[in-house]
Amino acid sequence: MKETRQKEVRMAEMRAIPQDDQQDMMVEGYAIVFEQPTVLWTDPDTGKEYKEVISRGALDGVDLSDVPFKYNHSDNVMIMARSRNKTLTLIPDDVGLKIIANLAPTTTGKDLYTLIQRGDINKMSFAFYVADDEFDRATTTRRINKFAAIGDVSAVDMPAYDQTSLAARSYYESQKAAAELVEREKREAEKREQLLRLRKKLIARTSL
């Protein structure tokens, strides 16, 4: 199923890499994990879980040559690393998308590394655009088959679960509305077919 591309974010784990010389401030984690269903939203009325899974191969052909590493996805804070100049390495593998970032030795970069090293910040988020996905209504699972682009990867101090849930709810409610429309059109078509058969029977009877 194709849909209008809009920016979405998801959460992941990250950690600081211990350094012997303290010259580099390296952090790593998996921004994307393939084939692992994640619950994005639970319907408070029904308790039904709405999940998402990213297909292995969703990154195939995606341009990762200029992806920034940010803090809280903010454009108001200088970026900490970037794949364009090799301070951010993005490695698609069998697990997902691994990131290794050498944070800039700025005051903000040093503060961020310290917080990651201490464990005060241990979550990361990645922003992305979808090129192709599908929805299994039986399992209420969205499968992302293809990314259009990765917008950024970010260290986050307040994981945006509310934002993720809101985006997920919007997506799944639109799927539900589409399913209801299809079902309604199906019922109307069946009614028309029944009326047509009844009309044919009446015509046949009156012609005898």
C-alpha cells in the first residue's frame, strides 16, 4: 500500500563506547531492528495492540550518505555527527541499522557524551519517511517494506512515546476507516445484487 510520505520517529537503545585515550567520544546502537514486531499503540477501549514490523531489506537502495546525528531531533542544537564527513557510520546488517557516532568535541557534544556514558541518556530515536508499507488487519500489524529516506538519528532524553503513539493511532485509525469503507461498499454491492436478482425473478414471473 502506497501512502503520502510523512515524517515518523521510532525509539531504540544506545550506549557510549569506552575509550582508552579519551580523544574520541563514541556512541553506538541499533537505530532500526528488522523483523521484530513492536507495539506502538494499544486501543484503550478494546485493549487491542497495534504493532509495526520493519522488513529485512527495507533499507535496500536508501541513500544514507548524508544523515545527521542530532539531540532530540532538534534543529536548534548543533548536530553532533554526520555520515557525510564519516563522523557517523551507518551499517545495515542482518539485525538492522547499526550506528556508530563520534560526537563532536564541542561543549554540547561533551555534555551529551557524559550523559550517555553515565546512563542518564540511553535512548535514541530515528526519523524516517516510508516509501512502501502494508497493513494486516487480522493481526493489526503494519509492515514497513521500504524506507524512502532516513531523516536523522538522535539521542533523546525524553523518548517520544506519546508522539509515536499519536502517529500510530492516526495511521491505524485511517486503516480502520478504510476497512470500514470497503466493508460498507461491499454490503451495498451485495444489496444491489440482491435487488437485481429479485427484479429478474419478478420480471420472469410476470412474463409467464
